Amino acid sequence: MKLTGSQVVAEVLLDHGVDTVFGYPGGTALNIYDELYKYSDRIKHILTAHEQGAAHAADGYARATGKTGVVFSTSGPGATNLVTGIATACMDSSPLVAITANVPDNLIGRDSFQEIYITGITLPITKQNYFVNKIEDLEPALRDAFRVANSGRKGPVLVDITKDVTAATVEFTNKPPLELQPLPTVDKEDLMDIVKVINNAEKPVAYIGGGCIASLACKEINDLIDKADIPVVHTLMATGIVGCDNELNLGLVGMHGSVAANRAIDQADVVIALGSRFSDRVAQDTKKWARRARIVQVDIDKSEINKNVMVEKNCVGDIKDFLTRALPYVDKARHIEWHDKVVGWRSKERVVKASPEYMHPKEVMSKLSEMVDDEAIYVTDVGQHQMWAAQYLKHKKPMKFITSGGLGTMGFGYGAAIGAKMGKPDCRVVHITGDASFHMNLNEACTAVSNDLPIITVIMNNKVLGMVYQWQTAFYGERYSNTTPERKTDFVKLADAFGAKGYRARTLDEFEAVMKEALKAKGPVWIDCVIDRDERVLPFIPGGKTVDDIIVD
């Protein structure tokens, strides 16, 4: 059948099972949006307040569902507004297809109104991108975009289409998605080398990252640590793979990780890195990190091997495939002395002292965990609240904690929460943010209201730029340069102006009472939680230091 380029876009989406997209229209995208109107019974388009919010929503949708997120924008500023969202997805290996429209081909290179070289701009932050200025290239580019986004280490892909292509016609036939690129073959010799290291370990630690979720290897991770009695530490992106109630789970590792997790890495004789990249927030001093251990690494991305930390043995391949093949050869073991030692380190964790004036973040997170079920999805922005959420929420399942780990994007949360709720409508979605981060994305409240999304936003409000303020307190002689804006924003009144419900809580009893109301609401709710600006995120290993320098109080 003969279709226009815009129809081809819609049909390829349907061929890939896409039923929800996010975006914002504009002049060069009018043909595409006219077609989306006609396909609205099969493809739901969520209009956001800003293209960046749309990119984050598509990302949040992908992380919550495991599907590919899709975002649309027009040319020029519409396309450039996607950049932060694309970079966020790139750093966290989230599958995303961004489809942008550009000026007609005859205007390319003439500094035309709203013309931008978006493929050049996004080249460093996409797995691949395509500039389509010929109708016959459109369908292959779109199909390949979905293949590339989901092959190997997942990530974002951009397809830029000139406006004339969206109107031109071409013969089209519906087809199934292209086969994904084959995964790297797990080398048997490499696998057995790593198994031998594991079997000979006396003080092993598994260090797991987001790649374990991407490969759907959560069961295999738990089977490994249970069979070989291996304590496990995790990155932000691997939160929930091992439940918080599993005694082997030592928690978050790195700059704001637990004492037990960081001590275990330091004292281990073997560290098994699975789908993790030794980022500078984990291995802060790469020469001293896991200095007593034989380090082995399994990762789907060959470029991550020996990039940040030199390892003794490695295997390039999919985590699930590796573990499925390795588990029969892993000895059943019990490391009683080591087990008792690492569990004992938990007693070194900071004891939180209640304040008569302010709620403590741990109290808020604990109450949240108590009041919502285990299927709830928590989405955060970036800053102190993000670390408190990672540390104190009761994480029991994977894909239930969505956050910007690599890029650290303030303003990620509300858009991502909208995407998560659209992807998982039956799950409770709680958006945890700080007052500074929320000022970057609260415009998306209109999106949540317009779509009747019962997202609960918990604002940890200390009226400062909390994480930077904490560093200025510790290392810059309390010179608070531009971190104490003393904004007068009344979030309760502002929520009402948007059409949402707003509450304020100064005590834990008040928080519990308003949470009960929020859980009954049919639309978005904001809860303004007043906390102490001097409350820090602890433990804390200063940048470039080791566990020997950890601050716990």
C-alpha cells in the first residue's frame, strides 16, 4: 500500500507494539501530528508541558515497563529541548527512540527558521542517529532505530525527518520488528576462570549494577548469592534486585552507601562485578578500591572492561546468559565467619535521632514504605532526597526505583513519574523530590492533572539546594554561594492553581494523615514536607577518598 511518510511513522510504531508516546507538536511536525490524530484510537499521545519533560516521560515509561520509550518533537528548540532527556537515557542505558521533524530538505543548511543540526548535537549521547531526507530511507531508519535501541547495552536512538519526507508517499508493507543484534557469546573459558575465582573465595562480595536489571537477571543474581553465600552490594541503578529483607543485602555502595557495603568491598578477597561500571561515585579512589580483592567483571559492553578499574578476569556477555551457564559450576558454600562479620558492620550505621522541630527524612521514607504496597514505583529527582530515598525506602523488587544515576538530572522526576504511571497504570507511583529539583519540573503538573494521574509528589523541602549546601558546609567554610535562595513558593497554593491537591506536613503524624488523603485521591497530590536544612546525607565518603575517610555522624 502507498502511504505518506507520516503514516509510515505511525505504522512502524504499531509494528513494534507501541501504544503510548510522549511529545510536543510544532510547525515541522504538523504532518506527523495530523497522522497521530487519525491514529489516536491505537496510539495514545501524551502532551507534556515541555519537550524535556516528554523525553523524561518516555524514559520513565521504558524503565517501568521494559519496553521502548518513544518521544516526538518538532525542529529547532523543540529538538534541542530533548537533549537532556536523551543524555539521561544514554547514561543509564535506557531504550528510547526520539523522533524529530526538521525543516524541508531544500531549506537544510540555510539557517532556516527553527532549523537545527540535531543529529550532530546528539551524536555523542545516542547509540546511533539518522537524518532522513529521502522517503525511501524512512522505514528502514525507523525499524533499525528500535533494533539498535534494544540490542546489547540498551540506549537512546534519534531519527530526524525533514518535513517534505513526512508528506511524500512510498510503498509500505507491515512487518515484524527486526531481529536484535546477537548478544556477545559468553566464552566458556572466561566463564570457568571466573567460576574458579568465586569457588576459591573466602570473603566474596557481589557488586551489582543496572545491567542486571536490563538483562532480566534478577532471579539468577539471587540464586548465585544464596547458593554461594555471597554478600551483595548494589549501585543506585540496581536497587531492588535483592530485597532489603535479605540478610545478604548490604545495601547501597559508594559515596553515600552503607558502612557495611563499603567495608565489605574494602575487606573482600573477591569482588564479582556484574553489570556495573565502577563509576566515580562508587570507586572514588580507583587505586585503593577493593584493594585486597581479586576483581572479576561481567558486562555486555566490552568498553567497560578495565575502563575505570583494572580487573583480573572478565567475561563479555549478557549477565543472565552468563549466570545461567555459570550457576551449575558454582559450589554451594557457607562463609560463616565472613557472613557474621559483614552483618555485624550494620551495627556501625548511623542511629537517627528524632527532632522535636523537624521530621527526619528516614521517618518520612519509612512511613512511605509502610503505607504503600510493594508494587509501588518510586521515582526521584536528584539531590539529598534521592539518596535518602535510596537509603531508607524498603526496596524489595526491581524496576520499582527510577532515578537518574549517571547524568544526575535535576528535573528528571515528574516527567519520569508520568511515564511510569502511563506504563504501569495499576501501580502506585510516588514521586520524591526536593524543593530545588521540583522548581525545575513542576510545570509538568499540568500534564498529570490533564491526564488524571494519581501521582503523589513528596517534596523534601529545606529551602536550600541541599546537596551543594551540604558540600559547602563541609568543604567551603559555610560560604553558601547561591544555595540559599529562600524562595517564597507556596507549594500548597500552587498545587491548587494547577488543579492538583496540595498538603503540608511538619510532623510525622501530619505526614501520615495527609498520606491517607493522598492515597484516596483520583488525581495528582503534592505533599510539602518541611525538613531541617542542616540535615545531611550520611554516611558520606568525600570525593576521591576511601572507606577509611567515611563520615557517619
